[in-house]
Amino acid sequence: MPGDQSNIKGSCVKSVSDFVKERGGEEVWQRVIAGLPPQMHSLFSGLVLSSKWYPLEAYFVLLQEIEKQMGPAHPMLGVEIGKKIIGDGLNSIYRMMMGILNTSWVLSKAPALWKMYFDHETLSIVQVSDGQMQCTIHSPINPPKIYCKTELGGILQALEATGGKNCQGQEVKCRANHDSNCEFHFTWK
């Protein structure tokens, strides 16, 4: 069970680890681990368990170190990581369902799915209709910008998985900029 602090599910951490190893190899992953504060080495250097909860603040530090190690070569790094996380999270049966259900209907159910991955962070759909959505994300702690970009990428991947074409998104408010929440606007055909 998650503790009193904000946590993220290990499946997200595993997808991030896999992303770094696929794009940069084991050497880059080891450089990322070496760049972390010593108390975080054991969290991410061993076997990452998909069902375990990991401290969200430590995950933020991990993402920042990945950005430091890989960012210059990958300008869309956060978005790419977010797409990988959601892509990995959709099993084949769920993918089939996503392809036949109405995009707006699936997205209206997103807040319940969000709770599978975050214990204290919440996703709220402000408005969703055919071809557009506005959502907000609230959390007790403010993230770094790279994290918000992963959220943008993850939601874009979910839109694409539900049959959305020409998916576009932007963050119009950001906790990293001291706004009270992150707000995203999306469009698709």
C-alpha cells in the first residue's frame, strides 16, 4: 500500500527504465543511476517491480537525471517517455477495446484509471467532446517540467490508442511554474 507521501506505481518506473535502456543502452542507464543522490540508488538500480509503489519525489529526481543525460539528444524526451509509459500500460485486450470505443467516452473514464498509477495525484476532465478535451492534474507536490511533459505525452498516447488522429496537445498551466494545477488542452480528429 502507498504511504503518506505521494507515490507512483512501479510499472511507470519500469517503462522509464526500459525507455532509457532502449534509447541509450545500459551504459546510459548506469550513468543516470550514478547521477542520483546516494539514498536513491537502491530504489532504481535493482529490479524495478511493476506492482510496487515508489516515492513520486524520487521519481522526479530520476526524470531530471534522465533529462540531464539524454535531453540534449532528445528534444521531445518527456513526451516520448510519457508515450512509452502509456503504450506499455495498455495490454492487448485493452488496446482492442480502445480501438472500437468512442474516444470521448474512454477519456471520460480516465480519472479512474489515473488512480491505478498515482495514489495522491488526481486527473480531472474539465471538458471533453468530439475532438477536444481539457483536463487538469492536481497533486500535493509540485513536479519538475520534464514530469509535466511525460503527462502530456501519456495523454497524447491514450488519445492515439483510442483512435484519435492528428492528436495535438499543450500545457496551458503548469505546477512547475507555480500554478495551482497543470492544465492541458488537446485536440484530435
